[in-house]
Amino acid sequence: MHDPRQSSALFQYACWNIQGKPITHCIDSLLSSEIDFHIIGLQEATVASTDAHTEQGGLPEVCLHEGYTILHAWTTGCHRRLALCFEEESLTKWSAAKAGHSHLLVQVWLAFMDNPLIVVVAHLPHRGHPFEDFQLACQELERDLQRFLNVAYQSCF
């Protein structure tokens, strides 16, 4: 685990397409192999207890598992969930989250950074989708990032 007393602004972020596997199984596998990340982004993730009851495009949901705070959503444009998993020792707080077209953004404060950080996981339309879907997803991601950057900039002062 990361020692929050270190005054480093570096963090470790990794992202995988887990092709329908449960989020908790992926975290368990990473922990058993002693792979250590502050933030994990997951594409095509599932959450057994919620996928059958949740509509696509809803608000991000939050759960905890083995020392990680997990924000996940079934975003428009994706056939499974996107998730951002934050190591609890590193996460000071999160304040804003947005499930957009094919992306999930979260504004967070990490214990070893002075300013907020905007973290994104995306699974953009690809094979089998019209190019216009890809363009629409990119445009919405750009719009949401700009909104989050404006809020993050204002919260630094």
C-alpha cells in the first residue's frame, strides 16, 4: 500500500477491459498477486447484486471492497458497467461524479496530492457501431471534462 506520509504527487492508475467479470473478483485477483494501484479503471464490469435492477444511464453507485472505494455506473453507450476503484488509504474524498456517454468521471482528492484530480474511465464505441457514435461519445467526454476542469480549478482557491 502507498504510504500517505510521502510527499509525492505521483500516483499509479491502471485500466482494463474485464469483459463481464465482477468488479470484486478483479480487485481480489489484483490483491492476491500483490499488484498495487491507487486507482483502477475497469471497462465492461459487472456487479451481480445491481446489474439486473439498474437502468442504463443512471447515476454512479458506490460500494466498498477489500480496502477500495468503488464508483460504478452502467453508462449510455456501453453494454456493461464502467468502474473507478480508489484505494481507501489514498482517497481523502470524492466530490463529483458523472456517468456520461461511454465514460465515467470522478473528482477526487488523494492524501498525497494538494489539488483535486479528475479521473476518467472510458469505453468508447468501436467495432459494430457507426463512426457518428464514436464522435458523439468523444464530444460528450470533452464537454464533461471541460465542466469538471472548471469546477476543479475553482476549488483550488
